[in-house]
Amino acid sequence: MKRRGFLKLAAAGVLGVCASVPAWAAAQAVSADVVVVGGGGSGLAAAVRAAELGAKVVLLEKNGVVGGGAAFAEGLFGIESRWQRAKNYGLSIPHAAEYLQRFDHFKSDAKFRRLYLEQSAPTLDWVAQHGVKFEAIQVSPSETLTWHVIGQYKGDQHGAAYVHALADSAAKLGVKTLLSTPAKSLIMKNGRVAGVKAEGAAGELDISASSVILATGGFGDNPELVRSLLGYDPARVKSSVPLHKTGDGFLMAKAAGGAQTAATAVMHPGTEGRGIKFLSNLYVMSWQPANLWVNDHGERFAPETLSFEFALAGNAIASQLHSEGWVIFDDAAIDYMKTQGADVGVGVIIPTMTKLPNIRSEINAAIAQGSDAVKSGATAEELARAIGVPPSALKKTLETYNRATEEKYDGEFFKLTQWLRPIGKGRLYALRLRPYWFCTLGGTRTDRSLRVVDGDDRPIPGLYAVGAETGRMYGDTYTTWTSGHLFGFAAWSGKAAAETALKDMGK
Ligand SMILES: Cc1cc2nc3c(=O)[nH]c(=O)nc-3n(C[C@H](O)[C@H](O)[C@H](O)COP(=O)(O)OP(=O)(O)OC[C@H]3O[C@@H](n4cnc5c(N)ncnc54)[C@H](O)[C@@H]3O)c2cc1C
């Protein structure tokens, strides 16, 4: 559904802004007040806000369509918003601030976060002024009601609707959007940013500008940065939707003298392999809390209910040998999914309780193809041999787990009793479990007004960074407790950086 929306953007309204491409691409040198690098969740907000405030704006987008990860997202964080008020929901800013600073182990900047929390509801109001509709929704027991899921806009919904609406506003406000035109480097003059060098279809383009806002969405598709900044093997821990986000903003900021922060990633569980399609019934099976997860030693490593807190589930899987595991289930679980539906959905795209009518046929088809990621066995030992884990270990793990289901007490990981179901009815199945990330977070250090700073926290004049590439908003991982935090931060930081840039320019 998300992908459909994204493709529709390419085919319809958003490409309207593409009309300006040939004229701009033909010129070798152009000028603007503000260049925004990256047309995703944060970059669109920055471009629209800067144009609203009267700036001449050029928006550079590396891909052939705007949207980035935001086109696939579903909702934005907000607190003390009018959509929460409509549901009589009472979580307060101080309560969330207190929870989050402890969750972050004070590795984030608590004052920066507080600013975002305070501005999250006004940011939603501002986004709504551009035609975006919201509803506050809670989709898992580990969340609060902070996720403002996006409704329809001109036939698109969720993130694609946000992208479509803001791209329309950008076009109306005169923003020049150049698609398939990645920024390559910053133009520096006397220690301040003076523009951007980009490369479009017609060759190199120099855009002079007083302010450059880096909104390139992180580095999840850059194997070297994944290894050096996150410490993961990039062949085993990857983007859920690869979008050419190769840390360009981070590298440009660094080359300009920008300081580096710690980085992390927003992970989630998932699966891939022969016979498995993204968001298929088999894919949804990899998120189910009543299954059993084992690592390559044949041992459990986490309560499977962690899929409700997808970021923590991804962390746990990534930390196992080979950064992988196996989801173990039986014929009874297949029947349950067909008749009762999923116990946890995948966002609002595949809602909880969605029935999985194709689960058995997908399993059979994958096994018939000799899938590397879907296996079956009549006994624990047979299944263990098929997936290459020690047979005695898997047998013991299943026995221990089944005893816990009888006793209604999981002494190993304290999984809640309603998700403790015996496994062993009929045949046994295994589905490969892998970690992915929705996006990486951090790398570029800014001040609280989104100015990129050097190693002494002095702003580099004219340079700003927003969204996923900005450091100091997150600690060592992400919590789903405040669902939508990422997308909300992208919108707020984009808007706030535009306001800072215009103020710094004296406008
Ligand atoms: C499947 C999926 C679901 C998600 N759901 C949610 C959700 O519901 N709630 C939530 O909070 N978050 C969600 N996220 C995360 C959310 O998408 C991001 O937090 C948000 O998009 C970050 O905004 P951004 O502007 O930093 O990056 P993006 O939106 O990814 O935009 C970055 C843009 O920069 C462009 N770019 C990169 N390099 C260059 C360059 N050199 N020159 C020009 N352009 C460049 C990219 O092509 C891209 O368009 C989801 C992500 C995915 C993948």
C-alpha cells in the first residue's frame, strides 16, 4: 500500500514540480537563499517553511521522486495535540520528557528533546494547514497514544499523503525542486557555507546560497558507514526499504568541519529469502509474539513479545550470532493465523487481527522451491538439522518452552502468559528472522536550533542539519513508547531549521 502511494507520487501530482527541472538543469550556475538537500520528511518541511517565510528555495532530491523514507511511513509523533484531546488522552509533556531522558540514559540532549516535545503539537497543526489529516492511534500495548496516523490526501494516504501535500505546497510557494539531482559537496567561502555543488541530468550545477539545510536521511545504505558508525555487518543488517541514503549529508558536514555524534538505528524484525515477499503472510509471521525465537545455537534469546517494541526486537536479533535467528511455529499456529488473524500487525498497513489466508500455501510454495529461509520438520531434531542448529539444543529449548506454556510461567524471559502457546501440534516450521532498520539516526552534531557545529560547538555559518542525520535527539536506541517520534522529529526539525536559517539571514 505504501509502495503504491509512493509510485503514485511519481506518476501524478508530485511530478508536477518536475516541470522546472530542464530550465534549472540547463543552467550551470544558479542562486537561491536556501538550498535544501533531500526531499524527504524533513527536507520537504524545511523547503515549505523557508518558502513560506519568503526565501527563494531550491530543493535537491537524489531520487527520481521526492519522499524518501517518509513516503513509506505512516504517522507522526505529537503530544498534547488536539487529536489526542479529541480522544481525552492525557499524556503530558513533562511525563514524556522524564520517561525519554531515562530511556536514553541521558545520551541524548534532554533540553533539545524538550524543545521538540513542546513543539510537536504546533508542528502537527502546521502540517495540517497544508492539507494533511491526522488521527491519533495506538497499535501496540507497549505504546502510548502519540502516533498521529495520516489520512487521505488526493488519493494517497499515510506518508505518501504527507509527501504529496507538502510537495504541492512547495510547488505553490515557488520552490524549485530538482529531481535526480544529488548534492555532491558544499561550496565554502571564508569558513562559511556559500552553496552546493550538485549533479543533474545536464551535468554539474553550482547553486550559490546563504543557507544549506542537509536533510539526506541518514546512512543506512552506505556499507562502510554502517560498519564504522554502527558496528554491524552491512550484509546482515540492512535498510527495510533501500533508498540510496548513503550518508551524503553527514559526509558533507564533516568535510566542512562539522562535529560527529554517536549514531544508532531504528530496527525491526523481518524476514527474507527464496519464496518470501515483503509484507506477505509469511513476512507478517516473522512479527508474531506467540511464536518461539531461537538463535543459531538453537537457544531462545528474548521474549518474542518484543515484536510489539520492534526497535528492541531488531536490536536483539542483530546481537545474535550472524545477526539472525529463526521463528519456530507449528500447524496449530498456521491455523490460528488463518482463522483468528495476526496478534500484531505491521504498523497500520497490516492491522492487528488481519487474517493470513495464504500462510500455508506460501510456506508450501517456499519449501517446494528449496527456500533457504523456510524449513519444516516432523520433529525438533529434524527441523534443527534443516536449519543448521544443534538438534539437542533445539529439542531442549522446545521442551523448556512447552513446559513454560503449561505452567503459564516463562521463567527465562517472563513473556506474558497470553502469548504462551504450546508448539508441537502437527509439523514444525522455521522461518529465518533478520533485523532491518527503518532508518539510521545521528552522526551530525547540531545546536538546538539545528545549526551544524564544529568540535567546539561553534556553528558553521550557513549550515543546518535535520531529520535522521541529526545527532543528540536519541540515545543508544529508539523506543516505540512514543510512536511516530522519528517522523515527527523530521517535520519539526525541518521546519525549525528553516526558521533558524531565515533568522540568521536577517529575514
Ligand atoms: C517502511 C518505513 C516505515 C516508517 N514508518 C514510520 C512511522 O510511521 N513513524 C515514524 O516516526 N517514522 C517512520 N519511519 C521513519 C521515517 O520515514 C523517517 O524518520 C523520516 O522519513 C526521516 O525523514 P528524513 O527527511 O530524515 O529522511 P527521508 O524521509 O528518508 O528523506 C531523505 C531524502 O534525502 C534524499 N537524499 C539523500 N542524499 C541526497 C543527496 N546527496 N542529494 C539530494 N537528496 C538526497 C533521499 O533520496 C531522500 O529522499 C518509517 C520508515 C520506513 C522505511
